[in-house]
Amino acid sequence: MTDTLLFPGCIAMLAFALGFWRFVVGPRPVDRIVAFDGLTVIAVTGLVLAALVSGRGIYLDVALVYALLSFLGVIVAARYIEGGDQ
Amino acid sequence: MSTLMLGLGLVIALAMVGAAVVALVTRSTVTAVLAAGLVSLFASVFFVVLAAPDVAMTEAAIGSGLTTFLFFFVMGRIRREGEK
Amino acid sequence: MIVLTALGVATMSIGTVFLALAGLGLRRMPDTYTRIQAGTKATTLGTILALVGAALIMPEWTVKLALIALFLMFTNPLSSQVLARAAHRAGVPATRETRTDALAEDKEGLA
């Protein structure tokens, strides 16, 4: 099963590299927040792939915590960019 | 460790180094804080690759969530105090 | 069982192809608003397809995977909307092909 999951893993890594490119070159902080959001969602897929390959269900809990906290970071950063009061 | 986990670990490690370099060379504070949070998030994925899920959960909660939230909260408070 | 596993791997492959398209959109799109479109909508579809594929491969993890999918369906459109509003209020310019800007015409501040 590990070998059959190699194709989705490689495609997910390609997506990760493209999103990280945008994070590095992004001209504005808003572009970097967008890239941050996309990268964390792609990383959730990477965590699910890791759980499938190693066959341990507890990795999915890490994916859940990860999704929750990255969402919080994106919201706080966007509120700061917006310039209004909290 | 299978091939997929090895490749995932390599990509994550390279992305961690790249995000740390971005945090060092950027002029914008928002970008620096975001890049530091990204290093923590990648570190938690890397801990999962290294088969330590509880360490990964703690890293995601403290390193990414609490630190990023605290930085942006304090920066917003400082800006509002400066406007007065 | 083997049919279910093959179906799951195929679904995961389709989902990761959508993720790669989202990454390509993040790289190639001309301005911030179109990048928000690519970076949140396409990744939502790709991740949910990948979660469905994982549920087909490992049927005993369905509850946790459904929880993650539900959570992504709640949070990702919300972060998309908050990001677009923050970019608009911060004065990020749109690309030159943009014809209408309904949020700028909204005088009463309803949105």
C-alpha cells in the first residue's frame, strides 16, 4: 500500500512546493497570509498520508489540532492587516 | 521508514530552512511573524514524520497557535496605543 | 477489500491533483483576490477528496476523517472571506482586468 500511495504523495509535495514559492516571493503580507493558509491545508493532507502509510490513527488528531490552530493564526493575522480594532 | 515518509521529511526540512531564511531577511514585521509561525507548523509535521505525535500536537498548539496569536495581539495593542 | 483500496487510492490521487492545481493557481494568478480564490476553494475540494479516499482505504477512521472534513468546510470559506475583506480594506489593488468593485460602491458599509 505504501507504493500505491507514492503518486498522491509526490503530487501533494509538488503542490506544497508551488505554494511555498508564493510564500517566498509574495510581494505583500496579504499574499503571504494566503500562501500560509493554502500551505497549512496542503499539510493536513500530508498528515493524513503519513497516517495511512504508518497505519497509526493518532496522527489524525494532530491533523485536527493543526487545522484549528492554523485557522486561528490566519484570522488573527488578517484582523491585524485590516487595521481595525480587535 | 518508507520512501514516502523520507520524501515528506526532506521536503518539510527544506521548507523549514526556507521559512527561517524568509523570517531573517524580510523587512516587514507581519511577514517575519508569519514565517516564524510557519517554521513551527512545519516542525510539527516533521515530528509526525519522526513518529512523535504528542510532541507534534504540543508544538502545533504552543509554537504556532499561541505564539502567532500573542504576537499579533500585542502588535495591535501597540499600534492602538500609538494612535492615541 | 482490494477494490475499496484501489478506489480510495484513485480518489486520493484526484484530490492531490486538485491540490497541485491550487498550488499552480497560487503561483500564477495575477493579484491577491484571485490568489485567495485559488488558495482556499481548490484546496478545500482537494483536501476533502483526499479525506474521502483515506476513509475508503481505512474504514475504521471514518469518524475522525469526517470531523476533519466538517471542520475544513466550516473554517476555509470563513478565512477566505476575512482575508478578502482585509485585503480590500488595506487597499490592495486588483488586477487591471477587473471591471466592477461592488465593495467599493457599498456606501452604507453593509458588507
